[in-house]
Amino acid sequence: MRRRAVVRPKSVVLLGDVARLVTEERLHERLRKLPLHGITEKDGNLLLIDMLQVVKAIREAEPGLIIETFGEPHVLLEISPAGTVQPRKLILVLAWLLLFFGSGMAMMNFHADVNMPAVQHRITELITGKSVSHPWLFQIPYSIGVGMGMLLFFNRLLRKRLNDEPNPLEVEMFMYQENVNHYVITEEYRKKHDEREEGAGG
């Protein structure tokens, strides 16, 4: 089973949309087109399909088939009109501007807090033995070093990776997505449980 998939509103979720199949050729196409769920407005923009639904649908279509499952016990479906997750360009630009100016302000505040100009003057004086109004000898390498440090920290040189390790931002985004998926899946299971209890009580 896949971890996550994107489907269109009012479409029918097929087995091939949520899982990869390993079976005989005569069954593969039929099972791939096996309907699991019809998307309705009530489903919202996220829907959970679990392994039990998949196994039940396959058992009904092919009663004698031996089923072995691998991977995730559920798949999270994102319902999107385009059938793919479209980046929101305005939000992307606003987030980029916020991060750009926010990080710039953070660096300037840090330099103000530690009185960086006085520190640079003092270090230059200790190295050269002279007191200068603009210690370019220190400031230029320092500025280049800050930029190079950011490139190394984020493991990027323009569009190319410096090595195969993920950078801290990618790790944080991965952990955030995992936590979001876990929360959504837990909530969807809770809703299903509540619906079953209401149905049993009614």
C-alpha cells in the first residue's frame, strides 16, 4: 500500500490508486480497476483507506485468492480538483519573503547584541597591531564565511547537493509531514469509530 495518494473530487478510488499489485497477468488489470470508494463532498479533502477495506473488496471480487499485504496498513488520500497537489504560489512567495527578511533581522539583532563592529575592530587590531575605522581585512572574509556556512549547513550549492545527506530543513519538513500524517490518520480512525458507534446506537 502507498503512504499517500492524490485523487479528484467525485471520482472512484480504484485499488490501483492506493496499492501496487503483484499477481498473475489475468488478474492484474481486473484487480487494478477494482473500485474501493466513491468520493463524495462528505469526505472533505482528506480520506483514509485502510487495509481491511482493501482486503474485503478483493475477497468479494476474488473469493479464493490468497492475499499477502506489505507496506503501510492504510493510505491517506488527498482530494484535489487538479488530481495533483498544486503549490500555492502566493503563499510560497509570502513565506519566502518572511523567511528572507526574518533571517536577515535575526542576524542583524545578533550582531547588535554582541556588538559585532567593536569585536571586529578589536580582532583586527590584535592581528595587525593597527586600529582602523573599517576593518575590511576581517569583515570581507567574515561575510563570505557566513554565506558559505549557510550553503554547507543546508547542503546546497545552487541547485546541486554537496552530498547525499539530507539537510536540517529537509529533516524538519519530513518530521513535520510525518506528524501531520499521523495526526490526520488518528483523527480519521476516530471519526470512523464514532460513526460505527452512532450506527450501532441508532
